[in-house]
Amino acid sequence: MDGNAPNRAFAHRHLLGIEGLSADDIIYLLDLADSYFEFNRRPDKKLDVLRGRTVMNLFFEDSTRTRTSFELAGKRLGGDVINMSVRDSSIKKGETLIDTAMTLNAMNPDVLIVRHPDSGAVELLSQKVACSVINGGDGSHEHPTQALLDALTIRRRKGRLKGLLVAICGDVLHSRVGRSNIHLLNIMGARVRVVGPPTLLPPEIERMGVEVHHDMEGGLADCDIVMMLRLQTERMHGIFVPSVREYFHFFGLDYAKLAAAKPDALIMHPGPVNRGAEIDTEVADDITRSVIPEQVEAGVAVRMACLEAITRNPSTEFDGAAS
Ligand code: ASP
């Protein structure tokens, strides 16, 4: 473990990103999530931490894991959970977002979980409502609960985050998961490498405090964690890779490339997995190396911790304090 939970509440009204959180904030959420991880394996999984509270899932983009696990998290904590998915492309995005936010705000929810295809949209929405907002992924900007669940998975397996060597591989350019993980791992003292073709790495990514590699063998050498990212074709405008086949040849994770990492290196992927594009199907399913199902399990625990922390925070009593 990285330390004991600080003896104070989580002092943020919203959870919009990992950037801006302290190591203590992250440890606080991970410690709480750790207890929920065990709790979720019990036959009786119902608490009343959120009794009387209303949680709304507002998803402007598709989701399987994030939406379902927030729903489960809210229900296991005893809250009322409403799901809304919004796909109305005929209305201008900005108007849809603000109009919808104002409508939902009028129903007095306590927490809004928002996913939106535009970077920054969730923060904008958080300025218009009276309740707490959790970012369920905004464009290629941030996906804070994914980074937290990845950190919980790593910490449970390796006992720490500090000092680990983590390779984040693939389409870092379009990935909110990659960006949130880089922030979190840096804050927690891990060493981060990004590995991918120049077309899929953001320009000047070194400024985020990462090492840059353009080949898998060098990038994975001696790594403790190999985190694969999906090719985010829905965010690509133009040609970023010559073909999926060629991409897999150079950057897809197979056993030959994995051999460069430490023998006990963990394989991670946020899902959905594109088998044969960024990862070989056998490697993805290798229960001795891949922790992909455990990441999903950690996701429910982390989202329970985030919901509890946000609703416990005194500033959610609507004193107007910013996050
Ligand atoms: N599910 C993650 C996200 O929403 C990763 C992905 O879609 O590739 O960003």
C-alpha cells in the first residue's frame, strides 16, 4: 500500500479529472475503493450510504462498463439511479448539453455522471448545475474513474504504485484513459513510458513527464505493467495507421513483444478490446498475465468510493464552492 488514508474528507465537489488531485486525494479514494472491492464479493451487497440521494447517468456517448458500473455502484450504496442516454445529433451539441443540464438540474439530483464526446464539455456542464458532477469520459481529455480503477488493480496486485515502470501503448493521442493514467501515475511516483507510432502520440507528450518510445521492444523493456489502449477510430479524422494488419504487426501485443517486459508484468486494457488490432486474443485472455476482468471488478468499487466521497464532502451541501 502507498500509505494510510488521510484523516479528512475528500475536499472536492466534482471529480472532473485526475489533474488537480493530490496524492492524498488518490490514496483516500483507493483505500475506500479497496474496502468496497472486498464488500462486493459478499452475497449481501446493499448499503444505505446514498439513501435518499439521486444519481443520474447522463451519457452522450456509448458506454458499457462505465455506465453499468456507476449504476451498480449507486444502487449498492442505496441511492436512486436514473439512466439517460442522449444521442440527438440534429441539435447543436452546445445547446443540447446546456439545455439538458438545466432540465436535469431542475429535478434536484445529487450527482450527475456525464460522458460527452467533446473535451471540456463535462467541466462546462458542471458550472451550470447545483449538484456534484463526475466525469465519465470527455472526448480525449480525461476519464478519471478509469485511471483510479487501473491504479486500484495495480496496487492490489503489486502492493504499490510508486517506482513501478508502466508502459502505456497504442493510440495515446485520442485516449482520455491514457491521459488520466499519465497524470495519476506521475502523481503517485510511478515511471511512465508511452509507446506508439509518432502519428498516435500527442506532440510534445514528453512535457507530461513520460518517456517516449516508438518501438514495442524498447518501450516494454523491463516494464511492470503493460497497458494497451484501443485504436479510437471514432475520434480519428484522417489516416493515422496504414492498416490494422500493419499496426498489429508493429504495435499489437503478442507473446513475442511481451517477452521484453518483466516476466511477472501485468497486461491491462480498459476495454472494449479490439482483438487482433491492439492485442492478440490469447494474450488478452491469458489469466496468468491479463487482469482485464479484474479491472472491470475494480471499476464498481472505485465508482462506489467516488460516489461516497463526493456526497460526503461538506461542500456538496451547495455552498457554491468550486471543485
Ligand atoms: N472505455 C474507455 C473510454 O471510454 C476506453 C475506450 O473506449 O477505448 O475511453
